[in-house]
Amino acid sequence: MSYVRTFLPWIVFAVVPSAQWQWGALAALAAAVALVVRQRREGAGFDALIIEAGSAAFFAVLAAIAFADPASAVHGYSAALSSATLALVAGGSLLIGRPFTLGIAKPARPGRSGG
């Protein structure tokens, strides 16, 4: 279920009514930051938190724009921008050789081989 937790900020943003998009972006930012903090406390390195850090960055920018200008044209493109952000994070993580899926994969138990 770690993959659901990983995408929780995006789920939060999706369920908040569109008319309240600035609050949805802020709630998603809070969820993303909480995930990063929690997983860091559990010992996860930032290299295992690529999607979470990318989510936090996206929602920080989106919340700033949404509160600065609630009527911003960005609102109409927020769904496309979120998809593009996820694609950029996924593609970027592959380019640097640290696929974001490593952060949500089950950690191998000591003494057991994968497979």
C-alpha cells in the first residue's frame, strides 16, 4: 500500500472541489510534506523520496500561484500540469538512474534474495 501513500497528495488535490483549488493545492502540499517528514523519520533517504519531493515542489508552486491569484489561468491547466509534473519526475528519475519506483518498492529483507 506504499504506492497509495506515495500518491496521496495527488488524490487529495483531485477530491477537493475545483472551485476550491487553492485549498486543494495547500492540502496536497501539506500531505506531501507530511509524507516526506514521516518517511525521513523512518530512515528513508531523499533518493527514495523522489516522487514525494517532486510532489511537494509542485504543490508548493501551485499553492503559491493559487493564493496569489485565485482566478489565474493556471487553474484551468492544473490537471494537465500535474500529469506533466508526474511524467517529468518519472522521466527525470530514470535519467539519473534512480527510478522513483525504488522508493515505493518493498525493501528487501536481509538474507533474502529478490525474486
